[in-house]
Amino acid sequence: MSEWLALAIAMSAACAVVVAVVLLRHRRVSEEEDTDETPDVIEYMTMMIGVVYAIVLGLAIAGVWEARGAAQDDVSREAQSLHEISERAQIYPVEFRDKVRADVDAYVSYVVDVEWTYMREHGEISERGTELLDKLRTDVATRTPASDLEAQAYQPIMDRISVVDDARNARGQNAGPTMPGVVWFGLIVGAVVTVGMVFALQIRRSPRELLLAGAFSALIAFLLFLIWDFDDPFGRSVSVTTQTFTDLFPTLGGGQD
């Protein structure tokens, strides 16, 4: 099932449940109950609960969006550093230059074609990708510079490999859901309480009130879906893609997104 279809079903279901409960409650309410006025304390509590939950939702959305942005930055650092290594290798003799670039190409191809899917399915980076990066590091580190130019280029290339390794580890830490379960528990319970307070306001079944109640519940469902979608930077519909790798290495990879 498409994630957007699931969102549409969830929003429709939330709206339908709230409207159905309002209609059912109105049919079962006793004739003596006064539904024209709501106690001031209930209005105050409803307002405070809504404000507190809005703050919690805002912090949660900001948190997952920041995590996604950090994951995108890590991928950009990784790809850009690999591109720099490939370009800086031009100062070496042809045989060794081709070897370094082949190591870079093998790593990039594996990340784009295989590891991205592996991260989505397992929530972590693969051993094979680590081995390919270690091979690149070993090939560069074990070669003795043959000239002053190679000696000057050695440390910058090794520094770039360290940046790739650091960005790769960060990418592995961001793979999979990042929000703790206790936060999700609070968000879901808060949504139930916040939507439930609608009934404490003793709303009636006029078209305007039913429309507002349904729209409010659908909005809460949408915001929770938005948090859930951003919570996994590499595994959901609005996720970090391999676009940076394919832009810098257009002849490599199958464009796995």
C-alpha cells in the first residue's frame, strides 16, 4: 500500500470516527442535559491541552526535520569527499591513479546500487561497504610517495578518506527510525486526549461544528504521519536519496532512491 494512500485512509478514518462519535453522543444525550453552554473550566482546560500538544508536535516535527537535514548533509559530505579523492588522484602515475579511482567507483557503485536498499531494509550500513572503504584507505596509505608533489597530496587525500569514514558512520547512525518509542507514546496519547477534548466542549451536530471537528482530527492525523515519515531519513517517501552521489558520479550506479 502506498504511504500516501495510507495517509488518506488514516485522515478519513480519524475524521469519520470523530463525526460518528459526535452524532452518536447527540442521539443518546438526555433531554435534561444542557448542551448550549460549556463550563468555563472545560474551555480553559481544552485550550491549555491544545497549546501544550501543539508545542509538543512542533518540537517533534522540528526534531525529525533537523535529523533529516543532518542525514542529507552527511551524504553530501561523503559524496563530495569521494569526488575530491578521485580528482586529487590525478597527480599519481596512471597505474596507481586508475587503481584509486577504481576503488572510489567500486565504493560509490555499491552504496548507490546495493547499500541504500540494505539500509532501508535493515536500518544499518553493510559490512561490504566498510570493506570497500578500507581497501581504498589501505591502497592510499601503503604507497610511499614517489615525489614531493605526491608527498604534499598524501595527507589531504587521507584526510578526505577520514571525512568519508566519519560521514559513513553518521549515515549508519541515522539509518532507521530515530525517534524514541516513549516520544511516540506521548504523541499518540496526546492526540487521543486532544481530540477527545472536542467532546468535552459539548459540540452539536450542526454542519459547521461537524466540519471543524472532522478537519481538526484529520489535521492531527496528518501531522503524526508527517513526523512518522520524516522519522526514518532513508526509508520513507520523503527520504534522503542518492542524488548527490549520482550527480558527482553520473556514470556510476543505478540511481537507487
